[in-house]
Amino acid sequence: MKILAIETSCDDTGIAILEAKGIKNPAFCVLANVVSSQVKLHRKYGGVYPSLAKREHQKNLVPVLKETLESAKLFEKTQSSKFKAQNQNLKLKTLKGILEREEYLFKELKVFLLKYKKPKIDVIAVTIGPGLEPCLWTGVNFAKALGFWWNLKIIPINHIEAHIMVNFIDQSQKSKVPLSSRLRRAGKSQKLFPAISLVVSGGHTQLAVMKNFGEYRIIGETRDDAAGECFDKTARILGLGYPGGPVISTEASKLQTTNAKLHIKLPRPMINSKDYDFSFSGLKTAVLYDFKTRDSKTRKSKKYIREMAKEIQQSAVDVLIKKTLRAAKDFRAKSIILGGGVTANKELREQLSKKIGKELPNVIFLKPLIQFCTDNAAMVAASAYFNKNQKKNWQKIQAEANLRIN
């Protein structure tokens, strides 16, 4: 089964082609995974502007599709394109109707579809939510246009679930080794469920219990700022730029513990609460208050920035780890699964791994490859395979900005 997947939930335009084999124990092979990032464009604004991101998706989708098909060796020119163009007015009219709000995308896609053959794929998958609504609709309408033109059904995908499902792609991406075989080699039990999934990104911080593939119950989430959003806002306070997560991590790594001179101590919000919820707005406020108490010279010093970055990072990591481990113990989890852009953070991955090894040695720990932590379409394709029975005709696909996994 070959899946062409599309991801446009925020500011990354992603298209991937994944080959999947197996039913109960699938193995995946990434044939192509292309991402066009808009980070440089949004950096000067300190965050993502939905209307600007939508416009960039319209520009990027067709070039990214071409690159993806070329990489997967599924790119082939059609014959007698002039003849086809003259006899497809009705199809072009329908295509224009699907993309009536994306005029530029329609023009680019029309040329592409008349020039190139339908690739040898079995189904299309697209992120329908959660995310920024203008961005989601651009990807959804693009998928609908392809589904109509190529006569393929579409699998609607939840963005949060996709961040979890990407863990089931083999580390090599090409070896087609099922997860059960990889666990057996590592001397681990093959029982994954119940599992605790922690999804941490710029817009989401959620803990969920997974009873099986597709069966989720959210047990905790942020009451205000997500962890990634907190990193963005505190990085802005320190004058470090956007996105905040990578730059906070980089600055923190430059500070050796023995070099901490300013003795900055930030709160660990809700770390001892009896629920599994999170709150990171208080951490942002604490950083701002500390920043305002410092003189101009200290604020700009490398020493202050690095020590503050390290404390911001550690505060968030401490809360995320404690809540996740407590949930795993309370629900007797067989595995802990990470997902989301913030899970690329080296300290979170390493410290959580050590804590699991010490406190829950029999629990399986799954974390995505670094390149699969941030938004990409390979994760959408992997999720699609587990949701392949939910295929729909293109007319029935809708974007849902506030979509949840339970």
C-alpha cells in the first residue's frame, strides 16, 4: 500500500509517500518525505501569521509535490497533453470549484495535472486538524483536488495522532522491519498497551492513555500556554528570536552547571498537583519578572542568557517528566510514547529515558527520530495506515481546527 500524505496544519508544507506492508504488525518504508519550512519568513514577526502561512502553502504545495514524486521515482510525464487539455473542460471546471479560494494554487496545479501522469499510489492522506484553520483548508482542498482528479479516496488524519504514530516508522526508514521485531531484538516485551502518550509542541501539551491504536483518552493538557509556546515567549523576552525551543536548548547547552553564578530559580508550575494537567504561563511570567529586576548589562550578558535558558528548559522538563511518569504508574502503562516538536529537545529525551530506566525498567520507551519530531507528512502517512478503513470520497473531507483525539 502506497500512501501520499499532505501536512499543512501550521507553517510547514509537507508531502510524503510511504509504503506499508503487513496488517496487525505493519512495517513502513519512507519513499519520500519533503518539508518546506516557513521559519525564516515568520521569524521577523516572532510567530506564525495564519494568512501569510496560507499564502506560502499555496506557493509551496505543487513544487513540494513534484519533488516528492521525483524522490519516490513516481514522476512520469503524460502523453498528448494538448489533446487531454482540450477534452477535460468539465474536470477543470470541477477542479476550479474545489480550489475557488486558492486561485494561485489552481493555476499551478492545473498545469501540473495536465502535464504529468497519475502516480502509482493507492490512497491520499491529509491532516484535517487540529491546527490553524486557513492553513488546514489549503492542504485539505489540495488533497480534495488530487483525490477528484486521480479518482482516489482520502484518509482524514488527526495531527496529534500523527505525532504519536510516527514512532512506528523504523529507525532506518528503509528496512521495513515491524515494531514487534525491533522490540524483540531489544529484549523488550511486545505488549504496548495501555500506553501513555505525551505530545508536546508549540500549540499542544497533552497526556493521553492509549488502550489501542485509535483508542485515546486525554487525561491531562495545558490550561494555558503549551510548552513550546512558553519557549517561544521566553526566548522573545531574552531577545533570542523565533522559534524559541531550539534556541533555548542551544543556549542552555553552552552553560556548564559549575558555571552557574546567578542562582536563577524558576517555579515548576503544577508539578505537585494531583491531576495530569499542565500550566506554563506562570513560568513565562516568572522569567519576565526576573528579567525586569536585572540591570541592562546583566540582561544582555551571555552568562545571564545561558543560565536563564538552562533553568527555563529544566523547569519545563521536570514538569513534563514527573507528570508522565506518574500517569504511567497510575495507569500501569506498558509503554510511553513521545510526539511533537518539543520532543526533539535533547534534555527531555535523555532525562525521561533515564527516569524510565530507573523507575519503570519494564516499560517500553518510544521516541521519534529527530527529523520526525517537527511537523512532516511521513507521520501523516503512518497514521493513515492505522486509519485506512476511514477512507472517504473527496466531497466529504472537511478541516477541523479544534479537532481532538478523544
